[in-house]
Amino acid sequence: MTRRGSLIYYLAAWALGCFFMVLVLWSWALAGVSRHDLFRVGAEGFLGMIFYGYVCGAPTVLLYAFLLRRIMIALKCKTPLHWAFVGAILATLLVAALGVVGRSLAGVRSADHEALLFPLLGAEVVLQAGWWLTIPAGFATGYYLGRIQRAFAPQPETTPSLSA
């Protein structure tokens, strides 16, 4: 499992993806706060958002990392900047799709649908805040995942030099 860096790749996707998304959401929320509430909303808001971000955002960001890796391997792209641009687009599309599905399932209340709502909760919250907020978070996450994938990619074998 770790021969090609899969464990590191997905752990980094979870850690970085959730952190970048929470950072963008927190910055957006902080922009609309008065100076009087800035400290309270700033410190307490970030700690609360980071906790719920890591818990509720895990299914979405792990699916994002899986799809991003498959797409970039199929396209044979190796530079982190390509990963960043595709990551920004993929994050926006994924959050929009999962958020719409989450909204439609939220209207139907039954025990069967409750288990499906948890993986969609993070995407739905981000979609409520604004779909455009996924662009910088997806870009940054894609960039670093591209660097991680490149670091653990199999290197072409070189033949040792016989002249020594």
C-alpha cells in the first residue's frame, strides 16, 4: 500500500484538503465580521471549523484525491501546476455535484438516507457558503498532491556505468 506512496498521498489529501478548505471558508466568514467580534469569531470560529472540517470533509476530499490521481495518471501529467489547475476544476465540480445530491436527499427523511447524508454534509456546507470558494482550496490541494505523487512515482531504472 505504501510502495507508491498511497498512504502518504491520501493522508496528505485529507490533512491538506480539509485545512485549505477550512482556511478559505474561515477567511470568507471573517470578511463579514465587525471589528468588535473579530477576536471571538476569529479564534473560536477557526477551531470549531477545523474540527468539523476534518470530520465532515474527509469523504469528499478522499474522493477528490482518488479521482484527481486517476485523471492525472490517465492524462500522463506530471507537473504539480497541471495538478493544481485540474484540482481546482475537479474540486468545484465534485462539491457542486455532491452538494446538489445532498440537498435533494435532505428533503427525504428516512433511516436509509441518514447514512448517505454524512459523506455529503461537507460538500453541502461548502456549497451553501459559495461554490467559488472551492477553487483556491482545490488549486492548493491539487498542487501539493501533485508534488507528493511526483515524489513517490516510480523512477525509470538507470543502468550502472561500467567505467569506474
